[in-house]
Amino acid sequence: MTEPIAYARTDAAQVAALSVSTMEKLVRERKFPAPRKASDGRTVWLRREIVEWAEALPVSDLLPPPNTSRRSCGRRS
């Protein structure tokens, strides 16, 4: 099965790992790709543009929280 080339609002937000409200805020601030008009009353976001946006994000310098280690798994040493 091939991936869709365009996503509706909630799917676009999910693909971008954002809430819908955060995605819409970023669109208003021109920090996220603008939606495309697919038909009257229907807007979509292009997968390619979402991927390009994500790939252009800066690399995070935050380390994972200490409780995410696979080694401990809730067991005490």
C-alpha cells in the first residue's frame, strides 16, 4: 500500500507529531506548510511538504529523560 500524498487536518498534525491547534498556530505564523485547497471546503497538507518541514527542524540538544533507559525496565539492580 502506498502512502497518501495529502493529509486532512488531523492526519497532517499526527504525521507532524503536533496537536491540531499547534499545527494551525504554526501555519498562521508561517512556520509550517500552508494547506492546499483540494475542493470547496476541503483543505489538505502535502506529505512531501510536511516531510521537508520536519527534516529542516534543528537537531535537539535535549537528552532523553533518565527514566527511559531500556536497561532498567523497572527492575532494580
